[in-house]
Amino acid sequence: MTISGKAAIAGVMGWPVAHSRSPRLHCFWLEAYGIDGAYVPLAVHPDGFEQALRALPAIGLRGCNVTLPHKEAALALADEADAVATRIGAANTVIVTDEGALRVTNTDAFGFLENLDQRAPTWSAGKPAVVLGAGGASRAVIVALLEAGVCELRLANRTAERADALAQEFGAGVVPVAWEERDAALDGAGLLVNTTQLGMTGQPDLEIALDPLDGDAVVYDLVYAPLETDLLYRAGARHLATVDGLGMLLHQARPGFAAWFGREPEVTGALYAYVAEGL
């Protein structure tokens, strides 16, 4: 598809950024909807991030996604931040307003829930959820599940102090659990979410016994490389509903694409297959 001099342009800032699947998925939508636009990778070292971010209006970009290690810095540097980004403590989407201001949001919580609802629509907020990990992804998942009305959220992390800090920050609905007690924490839970890197290509598998989970529980792994982690394989072997992390990536991209290119995109099987190639 040929773009004109009037093309709408956005991108993704990260360091490194070559591994990002965002250009592939946004370019799929641009092509599918016949939009005069482009989405490009922007490799920006942390030392130059503020300068690069503030240059967006001057060089005519509509905005950008922000990935590691820039998410917290993007929130701090923004002219405007919505309540979701502020509560999560990081931003992943930057929108340049008509006045040239930088408005940020965080769409990870939205993407997490949209993917869960699409892939496991029978999941219930009426049962406890177990979340493994206490990093940035965990914060987005916690916000999403609390806003969805989960009755109890059990949080386990290898460094107990980080889980305790998140539980204190987010309130009584979040109950810290010792990492060594993660198996027992699954008793009666309707949802297990792995937000750690365990199970990712090149990392050790996540060791957790799934026996305590009920037969109608959902196992959700934010890892998407590989698409089927050992955790999801074992859950599938027990006939549990499983959700991989690629759909979260696809759904979290929707609000940014709509803001930059003026079209609400859809997450389809064709998009999933295209972005999944090579994983």
C-alpha cells in the first residue's frame, strides 16, 4: 500500500524495539482498512527518551505506543494522563492532541480483559483469582480484575515484599500469598494469571501444581512466545480453558489505532494468525 504526503504516522518507542510485534499488527489494520498511514518502530535509548517523546508533535506523528523501558517515564513526562494510567503507574499509549499536547493512557488492563472475555467468555468474577508476579504487567492485571469486580485477588511473587507493597497499595481486595504457597492458593480459584516471564522462550517453566483448580477454571498466561507455554499445555491436558497472551497484545492496540488513524479496528482470526507467524 502506497502512502501519501498526508499520511497519518504513529509508531512504537522502546529499547530495544526490533522484537516488537506492534508494527506487524498495526500495518495489518492499515492495509485491511485502506488507510493512508504508517506505523514504524522507533528505537530510542532511555537517555534520549524525553527528547524523542517531546519531538512527536514537531515531526508530525499522531502519537506512539511505549514499551520497555519507557512506560513509567512516559507517564511522568505527559501533559495529560488519564485515571487508568495514573492508577497503573505507567503509560503505554501516547496521543498527540490537536493542540500539540501529549496525552497518555494505559490500555494493558483493557487488552487483558477484552482478550479474557473473547477467549473465555464463561469466566466468573465471582470466584477468587490468583495472579503470579508483581511487576508492571501485574499492576495492569490487578487494576483490570478489581474493576471487573473480582471478589478476591490472591497475589504471589517470588519477592514477597513486592507482593506485600501492591496489596497495601490496592487495598483489601488483594491478598498477598507466599510464593511457596502458590499451589494451595489455587484452591477454589476461578482464574489463574501468570504475569511473570517464567515459561517464556529462554526462561525456565513455571512450576505450579494445577490440581487444586476446579474444572471450570481459566488459566491465562501473558507470555506469547511461545504461544503455548508449558503452563497452558498442562492446563489444556486437564481440559481447563486456556488463554494465551497474544490476544492481549492485539486488543491493547485497538484504542491507540482508533485515536491515531480514525478507525476502530477488529481483532480477528486472520489478524491473530498473521501476528502469530514465527512465534
